Amino acid sequence: MLDLLKWRMHPDKIPGSLSKLKEIDGSEIVKFLQDTLDTLFGILNESSQKYSSKVFDCLVHIINLLQDSKFQHFKPVMDTYIEGHFSGALAYRDLIKVLKWYVDRIIEAERQEHIQEVLKAQEYIFKYIVQSRKLFAFATGGQNEEEFHCSIQELMMSIRFFLSKESKGTSALSQSQAVFLNSFPAVYSELLKLFDVREVASLVHDTLGSLPTIMHADDSLQEIKLQCIAKTVESELYSNPDFFY
């Protein structure tokens, strides 16, 4: 842990320290949560080409660590960090790029466990993407707005393609689709911070509409799709009057 936190003093140890983060006891990580996040985004800011994937994987690990009942009470600490301390104005580019890289490989991947961990973490990945973009827009007067919108659209196209693939209920792909649908509604409120309600509604409509229309009656994915639609109806998106115009 110390090698990671002192990465500037020992840049040669960065690859090993990032790889070993998953081996560190969760209680140690949450004890130094803000320092660890500062370290990850500091490395990303200075060496994104070399370490963007490793930093992304570490971030996913920490986000999912906080889903554990043992560490859930640290979630507000991360929320406070994102809103008040996080300063990675360029991070959104790498986070979108690596997230899309994973989504583009779902269909061909033999093992889906890590990809499913990434999909489970999507709510907080989007929190970081949105806050990063807000910081960048504030610092630059809204530069590269079209580029950002295009990158989100391209990410959603990749997601729609992976959701459109028919799969059997117990297959790894079907499980990945289910993981995505379970956590997708939590992303709406983040997107609404940067896009108007009609744009988000269109993204959500097209994404849910990309699922195969014919599903087996016993397919658990059908049930999860219905649950996702129910969460959408209950969401901030649906309660916004502009949603219906």
C-alpha cells in the first residue's frame, strides 16, 4: 500500500503496485480511501497511456469493494470525494475509452467475470466521468463538447450491440447482460447532469430497445429487463415533465 501511495518517489514500482492493489485487505484500502483515489487519478493524469487500463481496473475494484456490506458505509465518503475533492478534469476521456474497450470485447470473451465486475461498477464510473467532464467544461468554458457527446454516443452504441445479441439464460453473455440491466438505471441521474432529459430518454429508449424482442418464457433475462423498465419508470428521468415532450 505504501509503495502505491508514494508512487512519485518510486515511479518504477507503479505497475507492480497497481497490480497488487486487489491483494490488499479491504479495510486498509478504505482506511486510506481518499489518498488511494488521489493516487490513482494522479497516475492517470500523468501517465494515462501507460496505466489507464490498470488504474481503471483498480477503480472498479474499489467501487465494488464498497458494495460489500462490510464496507458499504464508506460509500458516502466516495460520494463526498467525487463532489468535493476529485480534480481529474481529463479523466473522463480515459474512463470512457477503457469502459468502451471492455464492452467491445464482451461478446468474444471466454471469461466474463471481470467484465461483469466492470458492469457492476458502472454507476460510479459514470459519476467520475460526469464530474470530470463538468470540471473540464468549467476550466475551459465548455470546450470539446461535441467530442464528449460523440464519445458517449459511441459507448452507448457498443452497449446496444452487446445487448442485442441473443443468448441462453444461463450463458455467460446472458449473465453479463443481466448485470448491465441491473445497474443501468442508476446511471440516468448522472447523465441528466450533462444532457437534457430528451437526450437521456432517447439513449435509454434505444438501449433498452436493443434487447432481442423474442425471449424464451423461462429466460431470467426477461424478468430482469422488466425490472429495469420498472426502475426506469420510478427514476428521476421518468418523473421529469420534459420526458413526455
